[in-house]
Amino acid sequence: MGKLTGTQVQELHRDHVLQSWGKAGQMAIPVAKAEGIYLYDYEGNKYADMSSLLVCTNLGHDNKEIVAALKEQADWMSFMAPSYATEAKSVLAKKLVDLAGPSFRRVFFTNSGAESNENAIKMARMVTGRTKIFSCYRSYHGATLGASNASGDARRFAAELGGANGFVKFMNPHMYQDGYTRGVDDEVCTNNYLKALEQQIRYEGPNQIAAILMESIVGANGVILPPEGYMEGVRALCDKYGILLIMDEVMAGFYRTGTAFGWQHFDLVPDMITFAKGVTNAYVPLGGVIVNEQISSYFEENVLQCGLTYSGHTLACAVGNACVDYYEAHNIGAHVVEMEAILKDFMETMVEKHACVGEARCIGLFSAFEMVKDKENRVSLVDYNEPNTAMPAIMNQLKEKGFIAFNRDNYVSICPPLTITKEELAEYLPIVDEVFTWVDETLI
């Protein structure tokens, strides 16, 4: 612990930090330490981090194997410019290509998910000679200019003030909000959405579209699971019109869904994979773009017009190697599948029990509750992008009981570290039940 008190840390944050996606001058929990799935404030109060912070600390806090790798690399060499080869960078690139599968060849390293998507967009435009980028309304791809304009949710609005050309949105399916029943109406829903997407492609000019950028599983906007056949249908449209498919795995990647990448749940292979977050367990900033053989070969003959001072940062890549090794050595994918069964069963019980829960969606340890005020008519508890007091109140109730969750709009997401145990789930999930009872009695 440092030399300041928790109050001093809070006050310095309030007075001098511009808060992401919030108003300046707000008080924040001063975190003194973090370990496993827990955060501790300066008074010793313990919070269960059931959101992996920003769905990024997949392997928990203060993971000793990862910290040891960071320290070892720091003692040897912390940084080398991108034009030099380092063991950490070279080895990690090969490991990531192997995780992605035989269609993939090379990696361009970045510092974040936003930069990963930004550079994937640039690559798609260079390779195809086309300008337009299709992306979903129900999506989030980052906060840089290009990534913001590719994002669908309301956080893009400020970036649109300056403008960025060539970004086209299409509506992706949300079966619950669209009135469909999962497992019954998948084919109808898929056909309707693919028909609308193909029509939009034709109206925008197929020979103008460089890429479709999608999250394999929509993350921050509610862990939205696509209807059966939809993702494969998008891939087929890309093939039909010569459009590249970029799969955003920033949240869903690194075993969050039980597989190395979320797209591996579907019968498709993208052309590019963007990643960040879980590759280093968020201990050091690192992201990247994994490209297939076609794109890799293009940049053997043409200059890659992308560059970052910290591309392939040595210290970050060493941590990335330790994380990839940890996922494999500890069989994290299998553990996630085991914990998913517990979480999914609990969530389905909450749907049956509580009037405020319309639907529960879960894949791996990536999950969200759809909060409603009228379950029969599927009316959301709060309207999209409308200021409200209901959701902050719910999140505060959870936090006061030591449960840190993640939310946007009318969703409450539970995305704990992938190392969580069944005992920890059993201890903390009842808090959600308790808070939802309060919501039933006071907010609807």
C-alpha cells in the first residue's frame, strides 16, 4: 500500500482525474489492493469483482504466475522498438496464430481493443481498395475516432461531431427485444435479418464495402446471443460480395465464452480477429489484429501503413505469453464450461422468480440479465440511452452488498474472473437474488 489514505486518494481522483464515460468531480471507491476475485478498499471492505472489472481481468487479480513473468521480463528488457525482433513478441505472435487456427498467419500488435479495431479497419481498406465499413447498431468497438464511428451504441455520438467517412450501421438481431422466442423462431429471425442486411449491402454498393466488423458475441450492449445460423449467414454474404469479415474478440476472446475465441462457437472463420483485454489479463496494455494468409501475403508485397511506438511492447508481450500459457496449463476453457452450468442454472431461476427479469443470456462466464418493468409485453425497465435512476440504484444496491457488476442501459451483466470457484459463485450469487427482490418490490 502507498503513503496516502483512502480519503486522500479519493479526493485527488475527484479533483484531478477526468473520468471515462462520466462527469468529473465524482467520488470513486479507493482500491488499496486486489487479489483473486476480490477488491479491497482502504478500510478493509471486500468486494467480489463479478465483472472482471471491464470484462478484462480474466485470470483474476494479483495472479502470481503472471506477475512473476512481468517482473522477470522487466529485469531483462522492458522495451524495444517495433522494428526489432524480441523473443517475447515473436513467441506470442506464434502462440496467438496457433490459437486462432490454420487459416491465420501473422499478428499486428496494438495497445488496446480500440486500436486493434482501428487498425483492422485501415488494413481492410488497404487490402480491398474499398472505403465503407459495415458494423452493427448493437455494438461497441472502442473510443478512438474510427472505432467510435464503427461502434453502434450512443457512445459514438461525440466522435461523430468531427466526422469519419465510410461507416455504415446495420441492425443486428436481439431475439428477446424483437419479440422472437429462442429455440423456436431462430430460422425466421435469421432469415429476416440476413435479407435486410443483403438489401442494405446492395443499396450501399457491394464494391464499396471493405469489411463487416462484428463482435462474435455482443458484449457491452447486453451479451446478445445471435439466433442460430445468423453468424454463418453474415460470413456467406461476405464471401458472396468479396467483403472481409473482422471479428471483434476484445471482450469475448481468451476463453470468456469457453473457447479461445467467441467465433469458434459458430461454423465460420473470419478474415481478421481483433483482441486485447484477456491477452494480458489487463495487467499491461496490449491488443492486436490476427490476420489470415490472404491479408498476410498482401503485406509481403505492400507496405503496411500502420504504426505504433509501442507495437509489440516487450513487457506486455511477456505478460501475454504468461497468460496464454496459464489458460492452457490450467485448462481454463474446461473450467469455464463447468462454471457456466452453475451460473446459467442460477440465471434461469432468476427469470422464473423475478418480475423484473425478462431474459437471462449466458455463454461461458459471459452473461446478462434483461431488466424489464412489464415481463408479459417485454417492456424494458429503462429506455435505450435515456437518463434514469433505476439502473444506478440497482448497481448501487449490489455494490453496497459487496458485489461489483457491469451494466449498460437495462442490462445487468455478470462476467466474473474465469478462475472463480463454485464455492465463490455459491457465496455471491444469492446477493443478486436479494437485490432483484428489492427491484420487484420498489422499482416496478
